[in-house]
Amino acid sequence: MDPRYIDGRSVSARILAETKAGFEALNGASGRLVSISIGDVEEIAVYIRNQARGAEKAGIPFDDQYWPAELTQDECKARIVEMNDDPSVIGIILQRPVPDHINVRSLQSAIHPLKDVEGMNPASIGNIVYNDLALTPCTAAASVELIKETGLELKGLEVVMIGHSEIVGKPAAFMLMAEGATVTVCHHMTRSVAAHSRRADAVLVAVGIPNFLKADMVKPGAAVIDIGINQITDESGETRIVGDVDTEAVVEVASWVTPVPGGVGPVTVSILMRNALTAQKRQIAAGWIAG
Amino acid sequence: MSAQVIDGKEVAAEVIETVKSATQKLIKDTSVTPGIAVVIVGEDPASQVYVRSKGKKATECGFHSVTHTLPEDTSEADLLAMVENLNNDAAIDGILVQLPLPDHIDEGKVIQTIAPEKDVDGFHFINVGKLGTGETETAFVPCTPAGSMVLLRKALGKSDLSGLNAVVVGRSNIVGKPMLNLLLAANATVTIAHSRTQDLPGLCRTADILVAAVGRPEMIKGDWVKPGAAVIDVGINRIPAPEKGEGKSRLVGDVSYEDAAEVSGAITPVPGGVGPMTIAMLMANTLTSACRRAGVEAPTY
């Protein structure tokens, strides 16, 4: 692979192997990782498949549950609360999207912080703000991991985060801040994104627009982390997955670029598994399960 | 001097007036009286002054106000038990434990024991997290950043900060980090800078909104300020003032006020800027909590 690309798959393989070793040191996973999909989730089947594969590599039993769309909010919540109390469940993943009648925030809050492997409970987010980086939102954590992979020193690094979503942009900003970076958060109401991104040693993009980040928006030598996943149909009528970065042009300016696919995506899955290991350790420390 | 001076005392007084009249209405309509409990451990003179002024302000607002003064050698377990009691006390909407606590007590543990729905300081990690995820309708925003945002809205005459660059200097849990969330929620583009930032003066000069919260007296110089910028100085530092006589001191902010006032469009003085807003927002948060208990809408500021 062109050394200017950061190979997410090899980073992911390393993290999964470390996670597997971590579980072995605890005499194996204490229980299973539950994935909850509510209603029709055809469009995210590939993500669930990737998570199942990651779990297998990390040595965690993966239980992918498909709940009927007719379940009410209260019924969903009751099932989650039951899993909170079930010692054979290490962690709970709530797949999105959910049907319209389900309040996803409220369900995420129902997942106990010790089982919140996706880092989506407000308590988990609050912990990140307080620099407790144990159960972090996976995509944000994967992005930080990939910047570290470049060897750049995060202390004092100028980082521009484009996109301020609650799932990626904001937690990534807090995590990078905790590592000592100077962080600027840009979004669709920013007057000139380029004026900010051109000054950055590292640029992270999560806007959901193909080819959003162009070569003239990047400082020579910077690291570019492409968090976008967009499906496009090219001239030949074929559909493929691209990120938010005009990768072929940007790679000529930047020192590092994460490819899509094969960049942030696989690392995200491996962080989910690492979070499951952390969750098990915390449950042991809290006396929920035997060590 | 060209800058508009943002008078925190005046804005704080307006907030208190709103709280007072909304409290009267709340009591009349629902017979719910906002209740605040302040807990202080030990006899630190500065803390006693703060606690007294909070109690006085609460009474002025028409709140039910109780102060618990515990001896310096109170055990952590006893303090936690008192917090639990207040969590269960239906007459109390806001619980405030005055910091710092004596060394033998774990501050974090005490704060995390306060019920999030009574944490009017906004320090519980559930409230911190909700601010991050934008669930502000059920959260409490920490008082100093909340007050800073009120001042900023007054100074700029608008609440939508789209297209504006904000630079926050300082990344503390109680000011810098909540400011990032609040400014983003107001659509500003936000940079959080700190002691490790490479070219801090240069970065500050890009700011349409400059928030200083580092705790270093007069660190931010006038030539760091972009002409016309709005400057919010959160710092309160005591420095020697030999010109006032031997052993005298005075309060200054993190911004070199005289020079910055020449350049900026609007600026908060120290004292009399952000300071008075903090206690006003504490009262506002307590009223909000009572309104949530009564099931009525709380005023905005």
C-alpha cells in the first residue's frame, strides 16, 4: 500500500489481537455482546456483519438480535433494562436508525454506563468531557487512534474537526483536547472552512458529502482523517463507497490520508471490541461479575 | 477607549428580576416554591462569603433557602448522607456543595452523588453529557458559562452566531469545555486553545468572539484582540496593588483590559462582568428546576 495511506485494516487487526489477548488474560469473555436492531435494518446489515466478524476475531460471542418494529418504546426499554441486570451480557449495541416511534436518545440512556460499549449514554459523554476516556464513542476514538498512528505528537497539535455531530465531531473534539491538541470545530455554518483547515496539522472530516475536502483546503504535510461513508453511483453506473475527501488529489498534498473504505471503518469496529473488554474490566471492578 | 463595556451587574440584575417575577407567578399558579440548599464544610472565609451571598440572593428571589454548615472534620460518609437526604427532600430543587472541600473528602464523589435533576451547578457527568448531546431541555448548564453566553447575546444583540469564529482560551471542566458546547450550539465555529497552543496570540487575533478563562492575570494583551471583537473575560485574579497602599491588592481578569478595550467592539470588565452573572444563573437554574418539578415552562434569559 502507498505509504501515504494509513492502513485502517492493519490497525484494526492489531487492536483486535490486543483485545483478544486481553480477554484471554481474564480467562475469556464473561458473556456476549448484544446487537439490537429494531425494525427493517437492511441498509446497515453490512455494519452488523462487520461487527460480528470483529467480535469473532476478538473472541467475544456476538448475539445479533432483531426486534420487531411494532415494539413500543417502553417494551424496548424493558428489554434493555433486563440486559443491564443480566451478567451474561457484556455490552449492548443499539443499531441505528430505529423506527420513527422510538426515541433513540432515551433508549441509549437506558443502557447502563458499564455496558455502554458504544459510548452513547450521556453519562459516558460526560465522562469524556471530564477526561475519563474509558468507554468512548467508537468512530471518534478510531479517528484519534489513526492520528496517533502517524506518530504525530498530539500535544500542541493544531487539529481541525469538520462536522459537529454528537456521535463523532463533538466527542472527537473533547478527546483530542484531552490529549493536548488545539482543536477547532467547524460545521455547515462556518464562514470559511478552508481558512481553518489550511492551518491544521491534522484535519478530520465527518460531513457526509463526497469530495468535500479538496487539496487546496489542506496544509502540505498534514494528516487527513476521512470519517465519511457515502454511497455514490459513478459514470459507469456502478455504486461504490467513498468518503468526504477528494482522496486522489489530497494525497498529493497531505502526508497521510485514511482511505475509504479501509480507513476509519475497520478501526471503529475494533474499538467497539476494545470497549467490550474495558466494559468487562469495569464490571469486574464494580463487583457485578467475578474477576 | 472605543469598546462597549458589557455591564454584568446590570444584566445580572435583569436576570434576577425575571427570576423574582417568575417565582411569584410559580408560587401563585402552582404553589411550588423553589428551594435551594447550600452545604458548606469548614470555615474557609472566602467560601463563607460566597455561601452567605448565595443564601441572601435566594431569599431575595423568594426561594425557600437553607444553609447547612458542617464542621471541618465532617466525614465523607456523613456529607454523602446529607446529600442523599437533600436528594430525597421534596422541598429542595437545587443542591449546591460549596467547593473546595477539605482534603479528606473526595469532591468528585460528592458532586456525582447529587441527583442530576437537582445539580444546579451543572457539574454532574449526566448534565455535562447532556450538554454535549444537546439535551439541554433536561440538563443544567454550569452557571459561569451560561452567564457568559447571556452577556455575549446582549453584547452582540443576537443569539445566532453563524459565521463567527470563537476562540476559548482555557479548557477547564467548568468553563472552557462547556463553552465549546454552548458556542457550537449557537452555531459559532469554535477553537479551544490552551497553554500548549502553538501561536496563541495569532489564534486569538482570528476571533470574532474571544473568551478568556485561563486564570492568569492580564495574559491576553490588547494586540491579541481582533478589532471589533467581543471579549468575554472569565478570569478573576487578585494581584498586588502597591499604588493603593502597602499590602493592598486588586482584582483583574485574564485580559489586559485597558489595551483590549481600545481594540475590541465589546468587553466585559473585571470585576463587574461575568462575576455577577454566575450567582444570577445559579438562581435561574434553581427556578428552572422548580418549574420542571411543577411541570411549567421556565423563563429564558
